[in-house]
Amino acid sequence: MSCQNFKPGVYVHHKGGTYRALFLAKNSTNGQVEGVPLVIYVCLSPPPGHPVQPGQICARLLEQWNESVGMRTDNTGCNGDGAVVYTPRFEFLHD
């Protein structure tokens, strides 16, 4: 995953929380010379029931940050018969 696919700013998570992506960091403990890019971000407003609190600093692999996730249109989770639509895990809102 290229680091050029990252843009700092405010994002909305597919489950509803908003987060400010600050910058990229390299994972220095995985033994890879080039490192694995991590997005460093802060929670602005978590979705209801989420354990992350506003102001909490978090990290996520850039590959996961940029991926799309499948969501069932009937809200039944993995066992439902609804169609699966793919949406970005984090969608950019603004700088």
C-alpha cells in the first residue's frame, strides 16, 4: 500500500464515528526494513457503544484504513440474506 494514498483530515467511519487522521508512522517492531505504514488518528466522536473515547489517540494499518468493507443491506450481519454493498472503512470528509 502506497503512502501516497493517505491524506490527513477528518474522516467518518463506516459505523458512524468521526476521526481526525493526523499522520503516518512506521511500525518499527515487525522486522520489515521498510516498515508497515500506520495511520495515527484521534477520535472526535465515536459511534454509540464504541469503547474508544473522544480525544483518544489510535493507530491502524494504512491498508486497513483504505480498504472497503462489506455491509449487508438488511442489517442482519453475516447470517442474513441481504445484498452486500462495499463501502470505504473511512471516508474523507474535509481537511
